[in-house]
Amino acid sequence: MIKVEHLTKAFPGTVAVDDVSFEVQAGEIVGFLGPNGAGKTTTMRILCGYIAPTSGVVEIAGHDVLRDSQAARRNIGYLPENCPLYPEMRVDDYLFFRGRLKGLSGRSCRQRLSEVKELCGLEEMGHRIIGNLSKGYRQRVGLADALIAAPPLLILDEPTIGLDPNQIREVRALIRGLAQQHTVLLSTHILPEVEVTCDRVVIINRGRIVAADATWSLIEHASSPRMIVEVQADAVELKDRLLGLGAVKAVEIEPAGSWVRARIEGHGGMDMRPELWRFLREAGWEVREFYSEKSTLEEVFSNLTAGDEAEKAAVETVA
């Protein structure tokens, strides 16, 4: 559905996107992530045909976004982060207007209007003036606009911004349901949302792709194994002896009454559980907790991007 090869976009004094390549297959929900200024929005605007790349190839459903721009854009429903709406129009009038602009006949547009209002929770909002709606409902109108022409590809930039927690859960469920008929490229800063919504993740940093994998695989392989152990032992002795194990990289100790809780980080690619269990059994300490601590996408994201962000901040501070 999306094919990007060696995409580069340069502006005066900076390269926003630097030799980026990735693909999104039909029916996938892919998270497109990166810190502020990483090149996400520039890439998404190129995909939608809003701006032209400096070099590289972008295809949407087999159509080149430069040579066959209209055909490519007919396959896209785009929800930008700050969705431009006509605040003086009523919801029904606006969505009907947008559907007609996208080529729907009057009858098809009215039918589709009813469907997207139900999908986006706007059934009671049809006669409301957009400018009087809350930010969350205006976001829903933008999503309905992206869906009105039933495009095979949805590009969503921060789709849950401004929504309350209940609305966020509803939109997550909606996005998952949309995957049955649409391919979705989703950009958001709410990383737990990506974990529960997306099949794959592409992470961009300073204009380059730094990771692209299935969400579960990225979390499993891009972070060090961690264990939580709670034992009845002397804290100093426990830490010193744990650090002497070959599989252990770092240890954090926290007193818990007469017990000691240890957060143990292992070396990447090593399963430290067998060695750690043998050690505790031979030491003779009573064990109250012993379990693996799962990494999060947020931690993986931070590991892949925090160094460059810190460097960038230091340069800006000096400047």
C-alpha cells in the first residue's frame, strides 16, 4: 500500500528527511514514531502529496505521488494533527461538502455520511455548528472527513489529541476495526496507544529510520532483560553478590521492611533466570518475589532517540 524508497527532503540549512525507506502492506496498522523535529510530519506530508520530495520514490497503492498525484491521493484519507475545519458550518453540511469534493455522488455521499457519523460517534452532532464543538468532537469530525470517501489508506497524525480517556479507548477500538477495510499509518506521541493498536512500528530520528519491526519484537529485542527479586537478605551483600554474576549488568536495591527488593538488569540477549535462580537457592535466602519485568515501547523509544535529543539540546543551549 505504501512504498518509500530513498526518500530525502532538504530545506535551506537542514535535511528534514534523509534517505528514508520503508513499506506498509495492505491491512496493516503501522505506528510512525519519532521525537519532535525528527521528520515525521514532513514524511507524512510527502506521502499525502502536499509537498514534493527532494529525491526518492513514494508510491501509494502503486501510484507515484509525483507522476500520478491525483490517483495516489484518491487512495488516501488524511487526518492532520491540527485538523483544518470550517467553524461556521454544521457537521452534516461540512461532511457532505467534503464528500462531494472527493467525488462522491449526492446519494452515495448521504449514505456514507450516515455511516461515518456512526463510526465516529457523531450521530447527535449533525446539526451542531463545528465552531461550538469541543476539541475532542472537532477531532472526530476530522476523522469522519478522512473516512468519508472510504479510502484504502488512512494517514492519521495524532488522532486522539484532545480526547478524554474514554474517547481515546473508543478511537483505539475504531482504528483496530478499520484495519479490516483500511491500511492505517498512525503517528502519535502516546506510546501505550501504539502498543495496543499497531502491528508494526517505524521509528524515525533526525531524519533517518532507526528501527522498524513488529511492535512485540521491537520491545523484546531492543531492550535488556530485567528481573524483579524480593528476598530476605542484607541489602549490601545481595547487591555485591548479584553484580558478581556473569549474566547481571546492573542492580538497583530498594528496602522493603525486613525484605530487600532488587531490580536486576541483564546483558542483552542473555536469559539470566537460570543462573539467578541457582544463585538464590544456593544462598539460602527466602524468596518472596521472582519475575521478569516487561519493557515498554516508551523505554525502547527513549533508548533509540534520547541520546540524540540530549545532544541536540546541549548544542541549542551552547548556541
